[in-house]
Amino acid sequence: MVAYRRLLRPLLFRADAERIHGMTVGALAMSRPALRVTAPLLCVTDPRLEQRVFGLRFPNPVGLAAGFDKTARAVPAWPSLGFGFAEVGTVTYHAQPGNPRPRVFRLPADEAIVNRLGFNNLGAAATAERLARWERRAPGRIAPLGVNIGKSAVTPLDEAAADYLASLDLLWPYADYVVVNVSSPNTPGLRRLQDRDRLEEVLGSLLARGHRRPLLVKVAPDLEPRALDEVVDLARALGLDGIVVANTTASRTGLASPAAEVVQDGGLSGRPLRDRSTEMVRRAAHRGQGELPVIGVGGVATAGDAWEKLCAGACLVQLYTGLVYRGPAVAREINRGLLRLLEREGVGSIAEVVGRDLG
């Protein structure tokens, strides 16, 4: 990680952020032989890190967040980099190019990223076929794979439920769990689907389909506390399997980066989101009363970051920006750090840590 931060990262950061990202995912997609060699170096295997959450076995609690592998190009790579699970997408029913470039901006002074990609993806049918090919080439998974679905930009809000349902019908056979994304700031009007009536229509229609996969919903960090409570209450009432807290934020409070970088439109991810997302994890976990598993996302880059979210009630954590800033060994370093924290605190497993600060 030190070599990455001091030598490789400065070189990568001289080029366009989206171009480098695409090259990275492409290289991982073509590097399966090399990953077989590096996997033993990057994977931390220890029963203390294992958990069963919404019926799935997770070898460790550190996952890759949606947005990094939007088109499922590098599915086999993520477990080889030490991640306990990965989430591909966001996938929409209709293929779409997303917003005009440039649309990804690094904020190094804040260890953050602003993106306004706009759900650029191949569409549900093409993504399903790609996932089917991966499954045929390498049947069986050592870590769960989630698929994140969103509303197509061309679909009116009033037809959102049918749009999500069309994606679910195509993608569920290849997903270990499915996340309903109603919280990206980069699709106009999407966050209005977090309103209780609209959200109940979308989630209710998906649950009524009866597909045999855990279903979760992903919320925005900009939700007011009462609105978050309503989402949690609705999720419990409907029998949802979990909630992902949280997506990128529209806020720019407290940033140290130059004004020209801060004013870029889009969702902010990374370290500035850490404390806000942890507060929301704590509230969602408390409101869920142990019945609604929480995946904590936002500002996770170190073992300490992950530990805070786990203690606040997250069963699992995810990262994206942390991988960009910390490098390919980030999951290994977090998992090693979590084991050290378990030993220091005299705790036998990660499962025992979850929610310990809730009282």
C-alpha cells in the first residue's frame, strides 16, 4: 500500500480519472492467471471474519461497493483481491451512456471523488448475459455477488416499478442478492423514489414477484432522520432483507479541496462521508431492532473505519473510493486490522462486534 500511494498513485492521478478507472477494470478482467498467483497474498482467511447474513456466507465483512464494476467486467477479480463480496452495477433495464464527460473528479486533499456518471451501463439483458458467461466459465463462488439495479433515465417516475421489475427478471438468476438503488444524485428525480408511497410501490412489486434472492434497498446520506426512519420501518413491514447505508452525497460541507474541484456537480464519496454514513448506520440499525441487516458504506478506507461501522450496527461494509486512494491491497489491510482489533478487544468474531455500541 505504501508503494502504491508513493509511486503508482501519483502517476495514475495525472490522467483522466474515468479513463484510468476503465483501464484498471479492463486489466483486472484480463488478469485471471496473475490473480491466481496474487490471491494468496491478498486474501485473509480466518473463521473469525466469517458471517452469515441474510442467509449467505460472507468470508469476510469487506465488500466492493456498486459503481466500481458497473458492467460486470471483472467479476472473478474481486475475491482474488481479498474482498468478502462484491456488488456490480448500477444496472438499468435500458442501456444508457450516462452523462457527458468529463464526469469523474478526484479530490486528493479530501481523499474523495465526485462523480456524475449517470448510471452508464450495458443494460440488464447484456449484463445478464455477461454474468451468465462468467458463471459458465467459473461455476461456484467463494464470495457472494450482489447486483445493484436502478431506474432507466428514459423511464418516467410513474413507471419506475415496472422498469425495476424488468431488470430484476433478467438479473436475479446471477445474483446472490439484489440492491434497489433509489438514491443516486445523478439521475434526475430518482431520489423522489425514497418517498414512502413511491418506494412502497417499487419494493412491493419486486417482492411480489417471488424471486428467491435477498432484496435490499440503498438510501442516500442526505435523507433527514425521520425519512430514514420511514424507509427502515417500510423495509421491515414489507419483509425486506436489508438496507445499504449510504450512497454518495450532494453535500460539500467542510471540504479542503480547491473551490474549482468542490463545485463540480455530482455525488461525493470518500472520507468526507465517513462520519455521516456511520451516524446513519447507527440510526438504521437501532430502528431496525436487529431485524434488518445493514451494509455500511461511505468513507471506509482503514480497519478503524470498518470497525466503527460494525460497532454502530453494520453487519458488512463496502468501499469504492478507498480502493482508489489506498490501492489493491486495501481489503487485505482492513481485514488484517480487524483481526488485530478483535485480539486487542478480546472478541472472538466479527459477528460479536456488530452493534456493540448500540447498547
